[in-house]
Amino acid sequence: MEKAAQLVSDSRALHFWDEGQRVGKAFQPILKTPRVAWDVWMLFDRGVRWEGEAPPQPAWWEHQLYDMPPERMLDPGRFARKALELRKAVAADS
């Protein structure tokens, strides 16, 4: 677990270990994954907060899961473009 946290050295990145898979279970109905949502990458609009029981809807997400939509299969280039689009939208609103 500590080794995984060292892979991203940016001080803005946080690493949490969720042994009970509470987060994955909470996102399962939102992302409509057949099982616990793991191996998913999510982007959220700036200012989005998880308040209450259900987590917020991501602005974009991709996965590495079987039995899921192939059009959402992780594509690092597309994911990076989506992140930049969100960032530009935030900058335009500022």
C-alpha cells in the first residue's frame, strides 16, 4: 500500500486504502458496474463534494472491467483530454 502511494508524488494527490471496498460499493449503482466499482478512473467538476449517503456523479469516468461498456474502456489519451476539458471549463468560469 505504501509503495502504491509513492507512484504519484504530486502533493495534490491523495492515496487512501479502502480495505472494506466502501467507496467501490457506493459507486457501483452510480456507474452501474456489475460488481464493486474498482479499476475505475473518475473526473469530477471542481467544487463537487460527497455529501450524504450517495457519492456524487462523476463528470467523466472510464474503467478496466469486464462486462462493462467498451466505449468507456480506459483510454489514457482520451482520459487526459477529458481532464483538460474540465480544467479549461473551470478556467473559463473563473
